[in-house]
Amino acid sequence: MKNRIKIERAILDITQDDLAKKIGVSRQTINSIEKSRYVPSTVLALKLSEIFKKPINEFFFLEETD
């Protein structure tokens, strides 16, 4: 799964640490999500959706191999 988390953070002008604190995870978790090493839970994806004020499918994308 690909994502646009880093781009969405840049739009809001927030750091990985800022985003992590807003949704209750570590900065390392945000880093792992951005690098597609970790697929977030539904709850975490919904929290990101609230922060970005966008539907989940606007910042997470399935790849053909998913």
C-alpha cells in the first residue's frame, strides 16, 4: 500500500512528531507508515482522516500487489 502521509503533513506544515502526538502514536510509527513499512489499523487511519480532513482513500492507495 502506498500513501501520501508525508505530503499531507507538508500541506498542514506539521512534523512527524506533531502528527504522532495528535493521534497518540510515536514518531517512529509515523515514519514507518510514511515509508510503507507499517500498515495502520482502521482506527489509526480514521484518526489521520480527521486530521487531514480528507477521506482515507485520498491518502492511502492500494497497489496491484495488495
